[in-house]
Amino acid sequence: MALEIEKKFLLPPCKATRYVEHLGVQWTKERIKQFYTPSQRLRKKGKNYYATVKSGQGLVRTETESVISKEQFAAQLCHKEGNLLTKFRYTFRYKGQRYELDEFRGALRGLVYLEIEFPDIEAAKRYEAPRKIRSWIIDDVTEKPQFTNRALALHGLPVLDVCVQDALKQMDTFLSASLQLRLHPFADICGVLRAWTAVMKRIIAANREAILANEGDRERLHQLRVALRKLRAVLGLMHQTVGIEEARPITAIAKEIMRRTNAARDLDVALEWMEEYKKLLPPVLAGSLESLRMALERKRQEAYEALRGELASDKFEALLQALQGLSQKEQKCAMPAIFVAKELLEHQSEAVLKKAKRLDKKAEAKRYHLVRIKIKKLRYMVEFFGFVFRDESYKKILKELKKFQDILGTHQDMMVQVAYIASLLQDAEGQEREALRYLQRVLLQRAAKMRKRFRKRSHRLRELRRHIKKSLCRIA
């Protein structure tokens, strides 16, 4: 009987070779197959077979291991509990310490553990992972029974429950649509979605109430629309990935409500641009749009009156009730959030890159808008999965995405104003018409410069994609 003193760390779902190559070390690789019976663990390691009896749990356990034959191993298969586990073990030394990196295959593909054995308990307690290795570690799971190999055989991928009320308590305010939940990367993705939906429901409701209480609140309308856009983007992708059936009707209602907020939002933007127009126009024409500004103010008041009616409608109540229902749905996906994040974020970043690469000098303005939509969806998904990243990586990714959004957002605002001015020109006369034509020319020139600016910067999207992949592995 031997005493086993071992620590086990959970790593992100990345190829084991990426980790050992990052350290620049030599390693050995072995294929291991193992299963469990009620009383022992049976293992094939290389060409040898072993039967092991373990007792205890956590850091310190005892084990008795004996060599068995291939026939004995095969004979025990009919008594196995759960599934047969298959993994590759990479063994290496780094800074004087021996490590074993287990990369699971089959149904557990993507699961990676780092294990370290110690000569005594004091050495285990003194251990501090080197900086490079520490950056990979999601969690010390030495004392967590759901992460043992037997638990993997019996229950599959380890996932953690999410408490919706704890997520709600993380919020300082429900007026901002920007949020980063603090959850475990191996939280069940359905639990994550429930918690996120509960928070978004509060944000949507809070901004609705603020608009109803304070007529003409532009910022609250902006935050409401951002929340609805995020809702559509995240639930749409979640439906495609993990099959959340409630997502379709919710996104359909959210889309309709957004459409009904368009008039108020467009007039808000138009009035904001009136101030910009004064700066763009030559002095002789600067005052020619005052009557237009006053007309826009009247239209805006009418639009907000109609908006308040929409926000108090049965349709809006149906959206809030649907979100409440989804946040309370007792469903487990048995899939760690970080696994879904890796699949979705790599796919979305690749989609952005492909669309951006097709843009050249001759590309129509609307194609830049389509890239903008893709970038916004990618940003929303990065925010949704913010808890799987280290903070510094998360902030860096969002900062880079925001730069692209600012360029393309400004471009889109200009093109919307160009179209809006074109509609105004139909009834304009005299100096007002001259001013509008002048503005249209200036905006088209500036929009062309924004497109050029984006093309010059677009090579950074490839770097951003690589950074996202590295960040998901927590490789600095």
C-alpha cells in the first residue's frame, strides 16, 4: 500500500501540446485507457495493465496497485461502472518539478487536467505554480469530488450549478446594458444563460420604467435598445448551439419591439447630428436649418409619446414574462460554458475576418455595415463569456473590438444621415436646400475616409482572432 499525495488543477479546453510547447520543455506521451468497477480501477498504460484499489479522497489517498494480464483486464469490462475513459498523458519537468498533463478523448474531449505528486503533505502545501503554469489554471479541483476520474466515468463532463440570485446580486445597477457576470468557466451553459437572462430582464424592465417616468430620456432608450440587441444576438446563437427552444419566440418579440423604437431613436440621432451640422456648415448657411431642428423636436415628442405606449403594451409585458420563464427554467445542458465559448468565439471571429477580407475600395457602404453587425455580435458574445477569460485579456479584446465598432459605427451614422438628408431634400427650398446638399457632400467624403480607415486597420482582425484563441487557453 502506497500513500499518494497529489494536487489536481483544471485547465481550459485546449490541445495539450500547446501548453507544453509554450513552456519549451521535452515531454513523453502515453495513451491510457481505464474504467472502474465497484471496488477498483482497471487501467491500460502503454502495453501494461494494472488494477488499483484507492481509498480516501482529496489531497491524500492510499493506493494498492498490481500488474494484471490483458485477459484479466478484458474480463473485468463486463463489471465496469460508467464509461471507459481514454486520455493521453504528457509527462514533463519544469523548474525542477514533475508534471502530468492529462488530455481526455472521446466524450470528454477538451477536458484537460494538470496533476502533480508530492513526497509529503508539507511539500504539497508549499507548492506555488510558476507564473506560466499559474496563468493556465482555472481551478484547483483537488478537493472537488465531481472532478475525479471515477466521477467522469459515471457522469461525464463536470459542470457546476449556477445560482441566479447570486448573479443578480453582482449588479450595482440595472440601468446599464453592459455586464460581466462572475461565474466559474465550468458552470453549466444553461445555468449561465438563466442567470444572464434574469439580469437582462431586470435591465430591460429598469430602462423601460425610466423612460415611462422621464419622457424623452435618450440614454435610457439607448440602453434599452442595446439590451434588446444583445438579447437577440446571444439567444439566437444559443439556440443554434445548445438548442434553447424559448430563444426563437423571445428574439422575435425583441425584434418587433426594437422596430417600434426606431422612430424615437432615429429622431434622437437626427437631433444630435443637428449640432454637428452647425460645425460642418459654412457660417453663411449655419442658421438655415433652425426651422428643421424645431420640426424635428416636435416629431421627437410625438415619437416618444408613441414609444411610451409601446413600452406599456401587452407585447412588452409578454417579453418580460418570457424572459422570466427562461430564467427560471430548470434545465441542464451538461456542457461547461468554456467549451461553448471556445466553439462560438472561434467561429464568430473567423466569420468577422472572412467578411472583412472581402472589403476593398469598390465595396458598397452597406457591406461595411454587415461587417459592423458581425463585430457587434462577436463583442456581445465576448461580454457574455467574459468570465472564461483572465481580466487583462478580456479588457484587451473588448478594447480592440470597440475601436472597430467606433469606426464602423461612425461610418454607418454618416450613411444614415446621408439617406435622411436625401429624404429632406425632396421638400427643401432655398438656403435650406443648399445647406442640405452641402452636408450630404461632406458626409459622403467623411464616410469614404472612415471606410479607408477601416481597411487600413483590418489586418488587426487576424491578430485579434489569434489573441482570442490564445486567451481562451490562457496562454500569455
